[in-house]
Amino acid sequence: MATRIFLRGAITKRTVLFPPFLRSSISSSRNGSTLVVAEHENGTIKSASLSALLAAASLPDKDSSVSLLLAGSGPSLHEAASHAASSHPSISQVLVADSEAFKNPLAEPWAKLVHLVQQRGDYSHIIAASSSFGKNVMPRLAALLDVSPVTDVTGISDSHTFVRPIYAGNALSTVRYTGASPCILTIRSTSFPVSQKSVDSKSDKASISQVDLSTFNEDLDKSRFVSQTSRDDEGPDLGSARVVVTGGRALKSAEKFKLIEDLAKKLGAAVGATRAAVDAGFVANDLQIGQTGKIVAPELYLAFGVSGAIQHLAGMRDSKVIVAVNNDADAPIFQVADYGLVGDLFEVIPELLKKLPEKK
């Protein structure tokens, strides 16, 4: 089988300004401080929230400070707060809201909490990762504050000018926020990769403060937590994996999709899927990559039987190296692939499995 090498197409850019009727003067009394709304798990800050911290630290205001807001209940919350205060140099203060109301990620109490913290702190920017959590909470917060959020930010030009993708990632728009304070952002974590250097221990520990919840009114009339399920998977997290192996509808069945899982296991990679594969019932929907799924940017992205629909490309086109295998030489996936192999995946994957050593 012959290997074909393809060059990625260029992404266009354009500048977008909010219309005059949406503009209002930015208050000169802003204190230049930033609040990062973070997620935590098992006593540590989630990687997507670390990317939000990096984005906050990249704001050009040298006099600004960064506060981290953590909420939840139990020992893991305070463990995460202590870890963040001592190991992340960009944090100047950690705010902890300890209540059963935040035990589960319901948007209503979380949005009210951030609104309460904003009223007391008067932050100029509020930032969260563009994860399912951030996409759920931040629009509700923006409605409470009567401001317009800037979502899916991939670049920061200055404190009020940001770059974000449009048209399923086929173009980049430069947006200047001229609305009222605060400026609410959700950032695409793959555009702000976290290195080990950015999370090294620091000598000066940030202060940890408890959020006064005496005036907090818990209102769960609009939603309630029912249950949460997760896959029993020993592989790396899809959103932060260095290598991702993705299968499409061409795998034909859930049983044959195990070829993707076997290859991922040998490579120590995460498993991904297209929406077509998820809709067909081959795998669970938490493995979906694309515009309506997860956004990934691994060092190596392997796509087998993936046609390359624009919605899927929006979720993986920032990968460092893309390798595609498809029996259709005209498949759109080859337009973004660094290496393309026209062939039968049911022949290619078994050959790879034979050649690759077992992952230790």
C-alpha cells in the first residue's frame, strides 16, 4: 500500500466588532483582577481548568491578580485548594465554597455562586474552560450579570481582544469586547496547553479564603441531580491524551470497533469516535469528538474510517500530527491529514497490531 502525504489547508481570519448598540463604556474603576472558575477531582485541579489558569495569566495587565474559585464538599475540596495554593504560581488567592449545594455540577447554584463572588470581588474578567461544565455555567452567569460572554477563545491579543473559531473552525474571528464589566470568557483548553513548568511548586503559598455563604439562596426548582455514570476505562483521558485513536462508521459494528480499542491499548492512547459511530451505537457518546463532542489536540491523532465531516474536523484539526486511513482517496479527512493512507482499515489495523510491541 502506498503512503500519501497531504498538507493542511490554511485557516482564514477575520475581525468582528460588536455593533454600537451593544457597546458601553468600560469602567475605569476595574481592579484588573481575574477570577477563574475551576473544576477539581480527587484532590487536584482538572487539566482543563489549568488551561484556564494559563489563559488568565496570559492577560497583558501586569498588575492583575488571579483568584481561583473552587466549590464542592468533603476533604477532596480542601485538598485541591491546598494543592492549588502551593503549586500553581499564577494563583494569588484561592476561594473555597464548601456546601452540599455544590456537590454536583448543577448550573443554577454554580452560576449564583459565581455571581455572589463577583458582587464582592468586582473582577474585570471571569474565565472558565470551555468544557461541558463551563458551557453549562458561564452562559447562565452572563445572563445574571447582563453581559455577553465570549466563548471558545483560542487566543488572547489584549485584555479585551480575543480570537475564537467560527464556521466549525474553518475561520478565526478577532473579537473586541466593549461591553460592561466583567468580561466573561470560556477558553478552549487545547489552545492553552499546560506544561510541567507552569505547575511547578512555588515558595510563596497563595492565601485560602472561605466564601461566606450566609446570604446564598439555594434554588434547585429548575433542575436536580439524578445520577452520574462513567466508563470503566483504564486508558488516558480523551481531552488530555498525547495520542488519540479514532474510529468512524466504517468500523461497521461495536464488535469490530474493538480493533480501535486494541490499537489504542498498545499505543497507550485514548479512544475517540465520530458522531456517526456514536449514533450507530458502537461506543458511548462520551467518546465523541467534534463540534458537538470533545475538542482534542493530541501530539498524534490516528483516524480510521473517518470521512472528515466538517463537524468532526472542528474537534481535532489542531492536533499536532494527523494520520488518516480511509479506502476513499477523496475523503475530506485527507485535506487536513499530515499523512494519509488509502487502504482497508481491516487490513491496516491488524498489521499495526502485529508490528507494535505491547505497551508496558
